[in-house]
Amino acid sequence: MIRRRNFITLLGGAAAWPLAARAQQDTRVRRIGVLMSGDENDPVRKTWVSAFIQALAGLGWADGRNLRMDVRWGRANINRMRALAQELVGSQPEIIVTDSTPATVAVQRETRTIPIVFSNVSDPVASGIVPRLNQPGGNTTGFAIYEASLGGKWLELLSEIAPGLKRAAIMFNPDINPVSVYFMPSFETAARSLKIEPITAPIQSDAEIESAINALGREPGGGLVVTADAFVTAHRVPIILASARNNLPAVYIASDFVRDGGLLSYGPDLVDPFRRAATYVDRILRREKPGDLPVQLPTKFEMVVNRKTATALGLAIPPSILLRAHEIIE
């Protein structure tokens, strides 16, 4: 018969075996590739990467200790993203993390086996990234950033802060952002309800940004809805400056535009999906399959308004917006 003290010692040793195995596993250096579609000097994208790294650290994964992270920057160039995706896949990381639709598509072109965790993808089903949200299957899952109803919501807010709106253009880069598929139905429905003429403003250069905004600002009653993609985010300053020169009220999806001088923003918290992406990376590193992890929709939204810009445009911010705003920039 085993004495009680010896039995407890043996039992404690047995219980410690899985913990020891996990600790040994966690001290191995795991490799993660990250493909960002924007520029490495863009403070917005750098904030996203920092949030991701911090969230991973909270889960026990530290770059340089038990994790090696290779970050690549696409600089809003499709061909560059494709080349970087090929490079990352060739290095055989355990997971690749992406920050947009074009970055995710670029990586999927190169691998259907390495797990991919995306963040801030517009419409993963319409883009062909996953067949369904609840059980994506395959090697790809992640966090969608938009809801289709936002197209109409932006126009409603724009007409609320700028009464007398007669026409409004929705601006996007057609090579990166499938606005026509995703946002246009709700945008056009809201336009009909508000008796506003809906206009599309596809842009691919600074010259096209200037031309589209100048055309919209030639007559009173114009307004602008600016979506967010890698190109638009990288060119947000020219968009904001051209809107100011044309006395054109504009609503944006991201608060960074408002902090840089834009009028109003409403949209999902763009940092939060990167924090949440770290949880999926953790689960996959611990042997869960990406195809079993559901694609998740945004859970945090925020409204930011710039009072100084409103004053410069001759607009009074209505109480309905002031009460709902998460931040008012003076």
C-alpha cells in the first residue's frame, strides 16, 4: 500500500506534468508574420501594431522571448503587398496576421495552409475571403470592421450636422475598398429618404482627390462621406485640406481624420480588432483550428466631432450630436 504522503507527492507530480509541458511549449520561439497594408510611418497603423503586441504580451507571448514577429508594410500598393505576402509565406511562420482586405487576399493567394488572422476587413464574405462568418473553415478567420448599414448612417449624420445638404459623394479607392458592394445600398436608401443626390467618388491619386472635392464644392449643398482603406488613410491630409478649401462638410469613418482637422467621424474602434486578434493568435498557437473560430463583427463604435472645424465651416453642432459624441475636439 502506498502511504498517503507518498501518494500525494506522486499525484502532485502527475498534475504538474501537463503544466511543465505547457511551460516548455510556451518557451519555444513561435513565428508570426504580419502584413500591414499601410505605411510604416503612419501613426494610425503603428498604433494598431502596438495594440496587437500589447494584447499578445497580456496572453503570455512576448516578441524576443517566446515569439518572433516579422512585420511588413505594403504602403497601399497592391503589387508590393503581393510580393511581401509571398516573402512572408516563404519564411514559413506559424500564423500570418493581416490588417485589411487587400493584405488578406494577397496572403491567401500564396497559402491555403498557414493560418491567417485578419483584422479590419470590410466584408470577408463578399470579398471571397471566407464562405461564411459563423464557421469560416479553411485557414482564415478574423475580425470584420464594418457593417453595411454604416453607409446610410454616415449620410444621416452628415445631413444632421449640415442642414440643407443636397448632394453627397462617397469617396473610396476602388482597387482596395469594395464600397459599391457593401455600403452603397444603405447609402442610396438613406439618400432617397433624405432627398439627397448620391454620388460615387472613386479616387486613386492626389489629383483625383482634388478634382472630386473641387467638383463637389462648386455649388452650395455638397457634402462628402469618406470611407477608410489603406489608400484613403494614407491620403487623409489632402482630403481634409481640400474639403476645408471648398468649405465642404465631410464625415469620416475614423477619429484620426477628425483629430487631423476633419469635421465628424462615426465608426468602429479600429484599434479594438487588433487587440481581439491577439486572442485568436493565442488560441491557434495552442492548437485550435482557424476554420473553427467564427469571424467576429465590430463591438465598439465611437463618434468624434471637431468644434473648431464646424465653426470654420459656419456650422452649429446640433445638441443631438453633442450628446452622442464620445469626444469633442475644441
